[in-house]
Amino acid sequence: MSDDHKTDPPEQQEASLFEAPPMAEQERMVEAILFATAGPVSISEMMGRMPHGCEPAQALTNLRKRYEGRGVQVVRVGDAWAIRTAPDLGFLMQKETIETRKLSRAAIETLAIVAYHQPVTRAEIEEIRGVSVSRGTVDQLIEMEWIRLGRRRMTPGRPVTFVVTETFLDHFGLESARDLPGVKELRSAGLLDNRPPPGASSDDEKDDSQPPLFEDD
Amino acid sequence: MSDDHKTDPPEQQEASLFEAPPMAEQERMVEAILFATAGPVSISEMMGRMPHGCEPAQALTNLRKRYEGRGVQVVRVGDAWAIRTAPDLGFLMQKETIETRKLSRAAIETLAIVAYHQPVTRAEIEEIRGVSVSRGTVDQLIEMEWIRLGRRRMTPGRPVTFVVTETFLDHFGLESARDLPGVKELRSAGLLDNRPPPGASSDDEKDDSQPPLFEDD
Amino acid sequence: MTETGDFDEGPISVAERMAAEALIVDVDGYEGPLDLLLTMSRTQKVDLRQISILSLARQYLAFIAQARELRIELAADYLVMAAWLAFLKSRLLLPPDPEAEGPSGEELAAHLAFQLERLAAMREAAAKLMARDQKGRDFFARGITEDVARVRQVKYTASLLDLMQAYARIRTKDEFRPFVMDRVAVMTLEQALERMRHLIGFAGDWTDISSYLPEEWQVDPAKRRSATAANFAASLELAKEGRIEIRQGDTFAPIQIRKRTRDV
């Protein structure tokens, strides 16, 4: 396409020979240059790139005014100029990525206990799980709005109880926590692993193989 | 990347909770987003970055109008949007010119065939050009991200098809493949039809009945 | 499509011959026989839609013949095309054979004309495409881009199945607890050890290990079994500590223990 302006001898004297482009046109040029150049551009560089007789300083002033209050601004960077995002819109340069992760085993178990036993105290949860429940786990479930505090239990110490929320029911597609299947149903649905833990199989059979010392008399 | 948003609970309900920013403000936001990126930005990505309830599509229409006749333009690229310098000002950007690899005649023709006939199989490209398509040609176009694999054709052998990419549209300043030069005329002249050679009643028989010219080697 | 006119293979004109020779010189420049045919068709100086396939076939065959005379090696597909065009030519020239199967010469010629027209059209389209303003040459993208910072938000999720399985897991654990933990009929090693440490001080002479069983553990076979085992294990422990000695006269004979006197 274009001709090599660069090699043309400068500048001022010849300028009068050429009709300088109208100021609106010069503004367009400055706009395009600032937009496409990989770094800030000085006035003299603009002058070098634009046709003879152009006054980039004036064009820049006009352009700067034009961008006032816009989403981007013409800003001075040292001796050069650049187009930059308006400071108040910096937040748009962030992108939230949402990563979906499975709940931890502790959290899902705690949640399950609250769902099946609500209202339930922390001590009861711990008793059922057989391990202590970390504060973080409960906090996480509360933050997710899947459980919330219920009424205090009318027992010594008046401990708080936990119940599941509407959000919980929504998420799991339940009308109420009572709709959760019981252990028997879980078993018949094959959700219960019937295999006993290793070693706990059938004690009685084991005895036969034991030495007579342990034989009953 | 950010398709994870899809799994979010629908935004609609939430939208009403927040007052959407005024349209002028949304326009500023879209402006800032488009200025900040070199590649086209999809509406859904803008939506993901802008506050709830924003309508980037409307803001874009306004913004596009605002930049009409200016040094830079708001252009549509497929389903996405970008700001580009006005083509008549290209001469100002000599410094920015990227030396593009010179494409072979085979590559250019293959590219044009993919663009005009997409989705198109390799066999169809070969039939149109009357010569086998070298792997390198296709690889080069894929590497340049100008073409990509489309869906498999639901014919025997389920051959892969090629389609042009957003990068292709962006490079040639096309809104969509429908805006390819002369595409309407070619279509109405029947030159984009997939006209099987006479005697080839169905795809299965094609191989037998095709003149040897079109046989792959 | 078929042109009547000269049915004989009359001598080709000088101009045609020269054109053909020119073609031969740079046959490598052609992208296959279809490309060559398209170039030849230009010599007819007619719209591709009115092209004479018959004369094109002749021109092509003449070209092949000349190339052979000049011993120019032609790629197989040029020869294949020649054979096909010879076949097409004969179909076009001979009166149609009602017995003949397959498409007529006219149909084949029409398709070839379509292919040439389509190839020409794609060439033109490609040229138009490349003549468009191009990014990085005629128009430009943003020079200073801003990185979009990624803020990662983790969203936790669980399915109803996860929930039910978790509950099932907990309840199952409960059910199995009696087998491993809550057995009343089990004397632990610690219990036996505690008890024997206490009693051993009084046992100066060899005593049957079974006499150390607590009374309440001697009746119920299950308890007795457990206590015996625990006592035995405790005895071994004490022997290891050097506090007692153990002996067994014979296989399955009673196991006896006594306090170990250090001075002996």
C-alpha cells in the first residue's frame, strides 16, 4: 500500500507546498496512531508519521477533549502520549473464573448429618461422625448458605443447633429434608456398601481354626 | 475459558437485585474493554466482566455509531467485537506492519475454498482444485489459526470438515463468512453447490463411479 | 455442450501449437490437470459457460502427445486425465449407444465445464479475498493491550448422591462398630497387664497361667477365651520386661509362669 513518508526530507519548508489535511482528519490520524502503536508516542514521532503540515499537538488537544469522560483517556506518559483505560474502570480488567470443586469429605459428611438429624448440635455431629468437626467446615457450609443456625437446644449450656436452608433444598432438589431417603432405602438402592471393614468379618468362623488352648470346655 | 459461567445459577433473578448501570456508563465499559484487548471480545465475555444487568449488545450498537468516521472503528468479528484502525489510515502505521508469511497459491486457494464452501472435507477441496491437497498446506492454515476442524460429516467414513476461524474473519475484516466478497453471486450461480459428478448417485458409490482424476493417491 | 463442426482430428493451428508448447515449458507451474485445462480453456476466449469441452479435450490430448514426444515426464494424474478425456471425446463424437450404461458424454462434459467454472470462480474469490484490507497491513489492532487479571473463585458443589453416600458411609461405620470396638466380652492386653503386674508379686512358684484369669471371666466361654489370650499376651510382655519366666512342658501342655528373682 502506502508510500514511504519517512524517507521524505523534512518538513517545514515543504509543508507549505502541500495542503495540510483538515484538523478533523489529523485528529483521526492521531487517534489511529495512539491506538495501534505498541507504546506511548511523542509529538515528534506523530509528526514524522503524519502528512506534511500536520499539527499533531493541536489534534491531540482536540482528541484529548473528545475522550474526556469516556471509557478510555488520552494520557501523557513522560514526553509521549497514549490511550489508557479510565481509572474508574480498572475493575473491568479483571476476569473472574469460577472453578467448581467437590466439597471435602468432612464437609459433605457434616452436611449429611445436619440434613438427616436437624436440628443438631456440634457435639451431636461429632458423636455421629466419630471425629471432631473443624470450625472451618461448619463455616464453609454456613457461607455456602447450605446450613444455618437453628434454635438453641434447651439443655445445659444451651448449645446452638444447625439446620439446612432453603438454598440447600433448592440445590439438591428436595421439597424438605424429610424427603431424604433413609438408611434402609439407601441400602436397597445399593448406596450402602455392605462390605464390612476388613477383619471384622465373621468372628465365629475364625474360632474353629484356633488352637485348642482356646477351646471352650 | 470462562465457560464455567454457564454452570452458574441463571443470572436473571439476580439481575433485578442490582440496578444496572446507565447505558452511557455501559458504553464506557464496553469501550474500555475493547480498547484493552487486541483480539475480538465476545458479548458473553463482556457480560462476564461487566456488572450484573448490563446489556453490552446495546452499548455496542451505541459505541459503534459513536466511532463512525473516526480514526478507529468498532467492528464485528463473528460473534465478537473489536476496535480496529480505519483502513484508510493504514499508511500511518508502517512501523506496526507485521510481515505476514507469504502464502503459496495452493494455500490461498485452499483457504478460499474452505471459506466459501465451509464446512468442507478434504476430498471436496481436492475435487474443486482437481489436485490433492498436501498435508503441509492444511497444517499451515491451521497453524495460522485461519482454519480449524469443524464437525465430522455424517457420511460414510465420517470425514472431518474444515471451517474458517474468528482469527480469519478478524484478519480480513469480515463480520462473518456471509460477507465474503462475491459470495452471493457465487451461490446464485450455483458455484458453491456440492454437485456430485454425473453417475454418482450416492456417497457410497462415489468411489466406484468417480472419474479416476479425483481418486486420492 | 458438444460442438459439431470438425469431426476429424484435423491439424491444429500454428497458434494452438505454440500455445501448447508454451504450456509444456512450464508444466511444473500447473497445479494438476484441472488447472492446466482451465488455462487452456482461456485460449477459447469464450465464457466458461459456453466452452467447448470437445475442443478442450482435443487441445489437452494434443498437449499430452507433444509432451510425450518431447519426452517430458508427466505426472500420472495428467495421463489419467488424458485417458478420461479420450474416453469423453469418443462418447461425445459417437452417436449415443442406447445400451451404454452410466452418464452420457454430454453429462460428463457438463460436469467438467462446471468444475472448470467453479475452479475459476474460486481463484477469483481467492484473489478478491487477498485483496481485502488485512489486519496488520491495512488496519491495526490495539498496540497497548492490558492484561486481564484473572480472579479465581472457587465454588464448591455436591450432588444429592454425594450427600446420601456420605450419610450412608457414616451410618455404615456405626453398624460395624460393635464388631471391632464395643465388645463386652473382650479383655484387652492393657487390662490383663495391669492385673498381672499387680498379682505377679505374690507368685513365687510356677503357676498355671489360667489361674490368673479373673473369676468373672472364667464362665462365659467367649470371655474366657479373650481373657486367656490377653493374659498370655500380658505374660509375654512381662517376660520381655524381665519380670517373670514362662515355661511349657510339652505341646499344648499348661503354660506356667513365675516371678523372676533377680538374684537367681
